[in-house]
Amino acid sequence: MSPLRSRIIGVCNQCLHMSPSTRICRAQSTSPQPFVQADFLKGGPHRKHPGVTNLKVQRLPDELQKGALYIVKNAQISGLAEKAQRLSNFLWSRKRKVEDAQLRAKAITLENTMRAATPVGDGGDLDMQIRRRVLHDLKKSTYHWTPLRYDEELGVVYMASRLAGGYAAVKRAMHEIKKRDPSFMPQSLLDFGSGLGAVVWASQSVWTDSLRERVCVDTSGAMNDLAERLLKGGDEDGKPLIDNVYFRQFLPVSPKVQFDVVVGAYSLSELGTSKERQEATLTLWRKTGSYLVLVENGTMDGHNILMEARNTILKHQDKVVYDHRKPSVFAPCTHALPCPKMQSLSIPCNFLQPYHSLPLTKGQDIHQEKFSYLVMSRTGSVGQLAAGQPAADAESEEMEWGRLTAPVMRRPRRVHCQLCCSDGELRQLVITARLHGRDTYRCARSSDWGDRLPITSAGEEEDDDIPFHE
């Protein structure tokens, strides 16, 4: 008799000697238990849970890509690829202009240091020598910010280097609004610093059926002309592919004029001083009917500009208020507290969006747009709860939605996550089915950097081995 047959017969003999009630209990304990899906999934699959905001690799709409290629090829700019790469590198490495107060404070510190290290002499020109040395050191160590003036040629170079990446980042931010607030159907849009009009095309892709008016504001007449040509497929005499798009060089004057969506993509960083950025931020917020979307480079300076804008909106009190609905932070922050990355790590909160570059040569490379963004909402906006979060976001008082602020590390039976939580803390957790539930665990395995993840308040494990990313 084979060993397997002997084991089967032995088990059967044991069952024969059991009482009927014991055999029933044993059978019930070994049978699979029915699984009840968590409420926050709303019957959907784990890979498409409500917190997923990531998009697949983005490519420009066919009409936009054809128009851009037509303009680029007809411009006949020598060394276009090299110029586009240099412009892209310059824009990425660009920093904010040093404020006058900071410059004065730095000069005073340098002067005091030099005086302390300089022996007292009889020369009467000591003060002049120190001042010259201070000016020399300041020139060497201070970042020299200069505004960009876009003419037609530089606009075409910008088109070759930044059109596809900017489109992908803006669409990602708009997609999150649509995903979390599906009943929001905007009819009007204002694009501040509109450049080549990537925001118009992204909004058309996200809210095709509802938008009726788009106003693009850019001080560069050359960029407005290029954006209008792109809307016509590159042909100046063509018919606009998107209706009711209006180009302006200045914002609408009346403070009572509002738009359902207001966007500023890579535009606040083009303003030289903090005061100019604050004034522009407040103007954009006054013109916001429901959502304000701000996008910047995913650098420390880009993130700081967005946090500056967030604080300006949350803390500023206008003397005359035309819209009494309070501001709330919609994304990516899960709270209105100070950014924990800036407080403890001094690294930017940024995200990645893959996209296909403009095919200027054979093939179409896949690039990663590293960007930071901020979405502010009017409390009580159409389609939102009073807290500014759709009903799909909240399951119970014990469940919170954290933002994944680093790549997810998947391991056997556990997932390592870095989460920005609603209490303003940055937590590094090990998600397991045993501690957090099967649904949360499977959602974590299906999530990625930038998604939101539901985490119960109990059973958290800290993990110190998650790498931080800039």
C-alpha cells in the first residue's frame, strides 16, 4: 500500500470514530469563509480603487502633435534639438530670485565676518576695501535670476522641449479632480501664463463635454500667436479645433468675474519676487469658482513656490470678499498643516508622470515629467462635500486616506509605503493583510507613487528602510 493511500485511510478512520457533531464542526472550520469587500471599494477592483490617480504613459492628442510638428519643421531652426535640451536644463535648474531683504542680510553677515578677520590698520580706505570684497563675494555666490522673454523662435524651442511634458503634468492634476469629484462639470476655464496652450488641450481631454469657454492669458504676444496656430493644426488660416478659446495679455479686470477652473502651470516661477507671486496667487484665487490648479517643476524651489501659494490662500484675509466660501486643500496634501517633507527632510514633494516626447526624430522616447502640484478648492463647491472631499474618500471615522509620496516597494506578503497622512505626519509603513486587512493590502500592492491609500488607524508598523526621493 502506498504511503499516500495509508494516510488517506488513517484520516478516514479518525473521522469514523468522531461524533457527528465533531465531524460537522471540523468540516465548518476548514471550509473557506465568505469574504466581505470593504465599503470604500464600492464593488470595484483593487487595481482601480478610489485612491488611484496615476495615469498611464501620456501622449499629445493627434491634432496637437501634428500641428506642433508642422510648426517646428517649417520654423527651420538650426540645432533645434540641442537648443531644446539646453532650454529644458535651464528651466529645470532655475531658482527663485533672491529677495532684496535676504541679499541685505547676507551682505551684513559677510561684512561683519570680514571686519572680524581684518586687523585694524592705519589705512583710511578699509571700509571701501571691505565693501568691494563683499560685493565681489555676493556676485560670485548669488543666483542671478533673469526673466525669460519669449519671441517666436524661443517659443518654438519651448514647444520642442516642454509641450509634451507640461501637457502630461497638467492632465494628471485635472484627472484627479475628475476622479474624486465626478459630478463636477466645469463650463469655464482661465489659464494664467498659458504659453502654448497645453492647459486648453488637457482640459479638452478631461472635460470634453462641459467646457464652453477658455480664456488664455500670457504677456507674450508671440506665445499667444503660436498657441492659436496650434489650435488650428499649425495653419494660420485653419479652423480652430477647439471652440471658444480666447487669448489675452492681461487678466480680466473685474474681481467679480470667476471661472470654474483656474490654472497656473509653470507660471508663478516666472514672477521675480515673493510679493509678485503672492499678488498673482490672490488674484487667481479670487477668480476661482471651484478649483485652482497650480503646477511647477518638481524641485525644491518649485515646491516652495507652491507651499508659499498655499499659505497665502489659507491665511490671507481680503478687506472686500466677493466669495465667502472658505479655501481647502484638495491635493496632493491630505491636510492644511506645514509640509512634513519640508519640516523634517528638506526635500520636495514631487511626483512622476510618464509621457511620449514630441517625435522630432525617428521613434518616440518615453520621458518622466517630475512635477509638483497644488489643487485648492472652494469649500462647498458643486459636486463636493463640505470638507472638500467626495463621498468615495471616506469609509468611516477610523479610515483615513494618505498620499503615497515615494515609490511603493512590494515584498512577499507585505508592502512598504511612505505616506503623508491627514494628521500632518509623514509615516513609513509596512502594509500587511494581517494588520491592515486584505482589501487595504491588495490596494497597496496595486498603488504607486502619487496615489492615495486608505489606512486604518490600528495596526501600523514603522519602517525605517524606505528610501526618500527628490
